[in-house]
Amino acid sequence: MIMPRGQQLLLPASPTFIWGSLGVALMLNLLPLGRVLWMPDFLAVALVFWNIHQPRRVGLVAAFVFGLLLDVHQASLLGQHALAYAVLIYSAIMIHRRILWFSVPGQALQLLPLFALTHAITIVLRLIGGAVFPGWPVLLAPVLEAALWPLVSVLLLAPQRRAPNPDANRPL
């Protein structure tokens, strides 16, 4: 694949860093913030990021397992988040080659419908399970997740941008 002009060649991502960042995202989702409905799903953003940038290291099985862990923690319908994350990751893997050609803000706009679909799946499953509609502030969560995308891109790609052996003769 030919890289777009001006894009920096990245070092390989460390598996320890990938799984550590997913663990931190899971811990952020587990914070007791009073069940704020418009809170972004940090784990979904991290899973999408790594499935776009490293689709062979993190996949559907990881998303499904993380979804089950989140379901157990929140005492929600078992499989609700697992199904939503599996659909999200499948969609992200389908578009991962195309989305890397966009700029980071363009990527965020491309991912907004995927984040909205994920939240729509969880809301529909909750309604089928007998819960009440959570209210309209829940529509703010996908927008916040898309707004987090540039920050997540900078933070998670930072270790890959450093030079392996920098010196005066090799500026890469």
C-alpha cells in the first residue's frame, strides 16, 4: 500500500502498549460516575482505534470479551455490550483501509455513524429487555466519542512516532 504524501512512517506497536491502553480504557469505563448517560465509551474508542491501526492484533473476540466484562460489571443484559462491540469492530475492520486515507478530523466524522450505531444497539436491547428510554442526552455520547478521536489518535500513536536510533545522519 502506498502511503499518502506527508504521512510519517510509524514503528510497530508494542503488544504490551496495545493491551495496556485497552485495560486503561476499560478502567475508565468502570469508574463510578453516577451512570452519566452522555459519558463517552472510552473502551469503544480504544477498540476502534486499535482495530483500525492494528486489525490483526485486536479483533472481534477481544471486543466480545470486553463487552461481556462490561455487561457483568454494569449488571446489564448479558451480551448487550458484547453484541454492540462486535458490530462496531466488524464495521471498523471493514473500513480500516479506507479510513486511514482521511485526515484525523475526517476519520472522526467517518466514525461518528459507527459510534451512533453502537449506542443505538445498546438502547434497543435495553428497551427490548424492559427498561425505560434513557432520555435524549444519550445522543451526546457518540458525538463526544467522535470528538475524542483526535486526542486518542495523538496519544496512542505517540510511542510509534519516536525514532528508534536517532542521530544526526538519520532524521527519521
